[in-house]
Amino acid sequence: MENRADIRALTLQQLQDFFIAQGDKKYRAQQVYDWLWKHAATQFESMNNLSKPQIEMLQKHFVINNVTVETKQVSNDRTIKNAFKLYDGNVVEGVLIPTETRMTACVSSQVGCSLTCKFCATGKLDRVRNLNADEIFDQVAIIKQQAETHYQMPLSNIVYMGMGEPLLNYANVLKSIAHITSQQGLNMAPKRITVSTAGIAKMIHKLGDDQVKFNLALSLHAANDKKRDQIMPINEHNNLEVLKTALQYFYNKTRNAITLEYIVFNNFNDSLEDAHQLWTFSKAVPCKINLIEYNPIDGGSFINAVEDRMYAFQQFLLQKGLIVNMRRSRGKDIDAACGQLANKSLKN
């Protein structure tokens, strides 16, 4: 029994080959595949169009390494944070962010993170491993169910902005999106999905080569190499000029507009000179800008910019003709806001 394979690691063709080898019908594979990806089944027993011997045969050969909710917290603003337990005992976090018009799932792609960004709680953790595609898929399926159950609204958007750097888990991230967007899966539109990166230029080029249909967001946070080096060590090998070239390549290949994410820190990157540098960088590709409130973390040395400076910063960019959104924190009281995942519940 210990050698049972993870059934969701199999392609439909491999599943068809299995059933044929067992002397069963080829179409059984499609039935099981639908249960796994369209209905997000977590137990073979729930596959009620299979016979008992067929279910027992699946149980003999396979496991479903499904994600479970270890703890769930609901914020005063209705945000729901989940601690998701993986089959091997590791834990990641994922968040349902509700507004009046949309339900957004924020999901993790790695256990921990290797990038050590100075403002992010997850960056204080070691990277343990990448998530499998089905583990990312499960987060979305669970949060989708929460949106429908708690708020009677369908899941409308997905952001890969939880724990980890998605582009350092490239294959599994793209495979998870394939299942989420497939008609044989959750059938969500790729344009409803945004993958956020701290700036892995080589992998941004690869996204362009693969001509992905989903949206790309760059966690920029400073449009000045000296400042970005201080808060994001990755910038030392993926500086702004290199990133600019990568974004241009991505846009030319996909024609997808890009989002620049910019956390505004008090007396660090919140001056009009900083805004001017951001505007200059933004001219590289069609983009919109999300200005984000900073959310405190344990041991952090930053504080959020004061309201007047954030407003002046935004107005400068708006007057330059840019699309600028001010992202207010959600779920801060349960450490579910941007940069806070793993702040308390996952510390060693």
C-alpha cells in the first residue's frame, strides 16, 4: 500500500492506459478524471458512477493526496485565511478576499520562500519544497467552495500571491492553471488569473515564449536599483534594466498588459522623486499600477507611508495618465494581508 501512486500526477492518457491494462473500459478514465479535476473529489468513494470493485481497484493502486484545512480564521472585513495542511504535514496559507463585486483566491506556490524580501513574513521562512500542481489546485477548489458557502458568490479571480515565488515553481504553477482553466477542470477564464513574481527575468522570458493567457504582475516596490537592492536581494541579479527587457519581451509575445505592484513604505519609497522613477519605469510596457498599503510583520523595520504622501504619490501618477489603483489592506487583523502570510501561524 505504501507504493500507491498519486493519481493526480497521471495524465488522462496514462489513466486510460491503466484502465485498459486492468481489463476495463477506456472511458472509465474520463469518468475518474472528471471526478478529480471537474468535481475536485478527495475520496474514491465519492465517485458514485463507479462500481465497488472499480473503487477498490483504484484504492489498491492510487492515493489522492488532497489538501485539508487545518485552521480557518475569518476577519472583521470577511476575509478568510486558511492554513492548508499538505499530505506530508507541511502547511501553507491561502486567503479568500471578498468584496462587493468579486471573490478572489490568493494561493501559495511553495512551502516557505527562498527570496528573503525584507518586508515579507514568508521571506523569513526557509524554502522547504515546491507545491505540486494538485496542491495548488486544491487551494483554489477549497476557497471556491468557501466563497459559495459563506458569501453565496462564485469565485471570480485567482492571484498567485501567497507563499513562495511562483516562477521558481514554473512547471507546477502552469500545470495547476491548465487544470483550473480547462473545461475538464474548474473552467475559469485565464484572464481572471494573475501570477505575481518578485522578478525572475529568465522565467518572464519563458512565460512569453509559452504565450501564456493569464496576467502577470511584477512586485516592484522601488524603481531605483539601490533601493530595490535593499529590500529585495533578488534585484542584484535581476536589476531594473534586465526586468524592463524581460517585460517588453513578455508583452511583445503575449500582448498582455502588466501590473506593477508597489508597496509604499514611509520615508523610503514614497517621495515624488520615487513616483517619477516609477513613472519612468512604467513607460517600458503598457501597464497598470497597484499602490499597496504596507502591512506590519514581526521583526519588520518598515511602516506604512502616511496618507498625505500616498495620496500625493498617486496623484502624480494619475496626472501622468497612468491607471493607478490604491489597494487597501484586507484581513490585517488575522495576518492575512499582503506580506503577512506565515507571520505567526507557521513560525518555527
